[in-house]
Amino acid sequence: MSQHRELSFSALGATLGHSHDLPQHLPGEVQPSDEDSDSGDEDSVSGFKLGVSTFWDQNQGPHQVFAQFEINQVNDVDTTKQTFRCRFSLEVSWMMSQEDHDSLVQQGENGSKFEEWRPLWEPPKLHLPNAISSAQTVASYKIHHHDSMKMVVKSVEVEGVFSEQLELHNFPFDCQDFQIEIVWPDANMEVAPSQFSKFMRLNIDKMVTGEWLMHPPLVEFSSKTIQQYNSDFQPIELEQPSVLLCLKASRVWQPYVYQIFLVIFLICSCTLSCFCIDVADSGDRLAQATTMFLTAIAFQFIVSSLLPKLSYLSLSDYLILAANAFISFTVLALGVVAFMQTHGGYVITNEHDKVFLLVDVIILFGFSLSFGAYVVFWVMPTERARLESFASSSGRLAHSHLEDNSSDISMGSRRFHIVSHHAKERRVYLGHENDAVKVDELDGVWYSDDYGHGREFFVLSEAIDAGEARLFARKITGDPNVPAGRLTFRSASLPQRGGAKVDAEIQIRMDQTDLDGFLWIPMTLWLEVNTAGNVDILGSGIGDLQIRYCKLIF
């Protein structure tokens, strides 16, 4: 029989009160409330006061644990292996028991340091089902004092390589959910988002995501059913608390337009050069067209190396197949013309040849424009909609509008979607711009010719960091001083059209052989409207050098 227990958010709010009531704390410090400090009934542990408190009692039911996440790094995304590396911090807090309180008091009386104290009960070690390899390190234990409750806070650092089944139907215009599943193997505890502070944070500044742009995350609080056997070998079902982190990201598709789509278009265009050969030289014309066909086949193998073995065709596969069909049609048409001349007794004039060329040109450009319109007006909006959807790519979340009872609730500034499905309740949090990036005119691919190494390309993104909107630029193409993948500049605030200059920093390296020789030096940034009505970013601070960044417009 299922032992799933539901956690009431209304009861949770009534128990904990408001998050702004929580006082600041130091590691190991217990802050008494004003009422407690006046009561005169206090304990003392290593110089910290312990007021009269409400403790957790096992008769109250399962332990209620509150989780807070901070994603520090997402990197090494391997599309072919369908893996990614992530480093994140998890802070869990729970109500202290009377036994833990007594052991803390006893340790203080013995003169032991707080760092040596360990709670008698704590959440078990995390189980990460989709982790290929991982390492967990307990960073610290703290005590929070909130109203009449003492909360034990445990910080854990997790780093690992995770598997993720990527959805590559629309490659390279795809958006992905990099998922991390976390399970606590303890059926006698429940997990909910922390109400003491923002429970989800992305540190964009520390991420070397390369070809990816991070977006607001999705977090699902639920439980995982496991089957065990009791002493009588009878199967029983247990519900273990779980959290699914969906780190939403969109691929930077602009470089692939040049590397794949433009190359395919040029190969198809070069096929038309066979019409420059005299119509009587049918052998040379067929040789030219066949050469271009073999070139397209070779390029198809190069593009396929960018993707894993899939059970379906991606958007780039369909484009290459269409290009092969176009070149095959041209070869077939030239063959039919040659056969009619040599065996059918027909005379093919230059006027006839112009008609064949015109048909090929119409097919090539008509398909190219249709394909571009399909990508812009259907593929890209479809992928962007996934970034704002409560549904995760794994399909784990049910379609609430079809068969589930669903509702929305708010906890402070956070919006949750409650889904009841098959007698289970899931709480899904979809992040907003304060958790990751804001999409604006500064986001996208930019370039500059002022770095002294030819034209270099950058990915710019806006992010909320330390409560301030900032601008980050990461290199797509690098140089010997600062290689690709590293940040090139970061601003203290967002520059505005017609606004003042903003403070920023630019990363340099004086010695190319020094792997740790990267330095940040001050610079200023401001926006300037160019003749086309778009904005350029200008930066100064390295001597008399002024750097202009221009956005790549498609």
C-alpha cells in the first residue's frame, strides 16, 4: 500500500511565518527572538544563546526538510555523448529535535567547538539516478533561530557528470532541459522549497556553457515510488522525496548557420555551374554535377558526426537530404538531356538549356526561402515556448490540462504549479528572470574587430547577479591571450540607450604561457546607436584603445 504523504503549503506557511522575519546569522550561531531573550530561561553553547524553543517531535509525523539550490557551473555539454557536467550547492534545513539540542548543550559544556558537533538525525546522502559520476562534500552545519524554532542547516557541495536524453529534432535551433534528479532514500521525510530565502539561483558568471544560453529553471518537488520486501517477503511500496532540477538552455544557433546551412547552399549553388559548360559537352557537365553530389555526401558524414546515433532525423538531416535530392535532380536532368541528344536524335539548344537552368534556380531559391520561413515562424517559436512551459522534456510531468487536477499558488514572489496525478501531488516551480537571464536587445551573438587578432565573436547575455542586472560577454572564438569559452567582459550594471557609461571589467592575460595569468582590469561601457538604428557597445579603459562590439543581425 502506498505510503505517500502530502505536505500542506498552507500549514507550512503558518508554521514558518514570513521569510523576512528570519534574522541574519553566522555559522553555528543561534539567534534568539526578542521574547526568548527576555524570558531569562536560556542555555549557552560556546558563547551563543539558546532561547526557549519548539523542537521537532517524531509524533508530529515525518521530518519536514526545506531545500535551497545554487547552480554554480554547467559546462562540458557533449551533444554526441548526451552528457553534461554540473556543480551545485544544496542547503537543507530542518527543525532541531530535543535530543540534538541536548547534545549541542552538552558539547558546549565540554568546551568542544561547534564545528565538531553533528546532529543525531540528518537527511541521508543524496541519490542521483541520472549521474554517471558524482562527488558529494558536506561543506558546513549551521543553526538558524527563527521565532521559537531552531533549524539545523546542512550545506552540501555536489559535482558530477549527468546523462540527458537530448531532443534534437530541431537541431541546431533546439532548446534543452538539462535535468538532475535528486532522491533522498528516506520514506520518513518530506522535502519542500525553502521559505527563508530564494531557493533557486543560477550563477551565470561562473558558467562556461560555450554554445548554450541559460534560461530560468524549472524545479519539481515530488516523490519516487520504490518497492521493497518486508520480513515476510511481501512487497511494500514506499514514497521517497525527490526533486527534479530542469536547467533550461537554448543553443547558440548562429555559428551553425555558417558551418552547415550556408555550406550546403553553396554546394547546391556550385552545382548550377555545370550549365556554364557547352550543352554539347554532356560528359563534362555530368562529371561536374556528380562531383558536387559526392561533395554533398561527404559533407553529410561531417554533419552527422556532430550528433549521436538517433532513431529519427533532425532538421539538419532533412536539409542535407533535400540538398542531395536537388543535386540528384540536376544530375538526372543532365543525363536525360545527354541521352536525348545521343540516342533520341533531339537537338537541345541554348534556349532549352536556359529553361533547365531557370527551373533549377527557382527550385533552389524557393526551397531556401521556404526553409528559412519554416525555421523563423515555426521551429524557433516552438522551441522558445518550451523555455516557458511547466512541462519538462522528459515527459515526467503530466499534461494537467487533459486529465489532472491542477492549480497555481504563490509563495512570496515564486509561482508554483500544483499537479495532482495518480494520487500524487507535484509542486512545480518555473523560474523567472530574476533566477537567470533576461532576453533583450543585448542578448545574442556579437563581434569585434578591435582585439588585434582579426574578427572575434562573442555571446552576450543579461543576468541578475547579486540583485543587480549585469551584462556578460563570453568568447565564441578566442585568441592566444584569452581563449574561447572564457568571459571577456562583465559589467556592474546594464548600459541603456542614451544612458551614461557603466563600470565594467575586461579579462586579459599578459603572458600567454601562464595558465593562471588571467586578470580583470577596469573598463567602461556605453551604447551607441548606429546608422541602421541598432545599438553598438563601446568600451574603453585599456590605454587609448576603444573597442566597438557590433551585433550579428540575421
